[in-house]
Amino acid sequence: MSAETRDPNNFPSRTPDCLKCTYFKVTWDLAFPRSCGIFGIKCRNLPSVEVYKNTGCHCPSFQQKKGLK
């Protein structure tokens, strides 16, 4: 299964790789070095992990960066 595989509720069937996402950003904040532009969160873990922990669903906003396979 790829990160693009979706379940019937239009959510990915597994956690997408934030490092390959258009909305993933690295911050200068040492306490919270990772960020998501869609959800507006900064965290220690990958943002997709935080989204899953708080919503119970895998990130529905994953969009693979152009040029990646």
C-alpha cells in the first residue's frame, strides 16, 4: 500500500511521510523543529503523528512534493 491509498472515508490508510509532503516545514525552534503549514502546528514528532494522535485519523492533507517518486 502506498501513502496515496485511501480508505472509504477519504483518509489515507496509513501515516503519510511528512518529509515528502509539500506542507512540511523545518523550524528554527529547537523545542519544536517540525511544522505543518496546513494544520499550523509545530511539534517534536512528525506532524502526521500528532494529527493521528489528536484526531484518530491519518492526515488527509498530504500532498507529495513535485519531483519525488
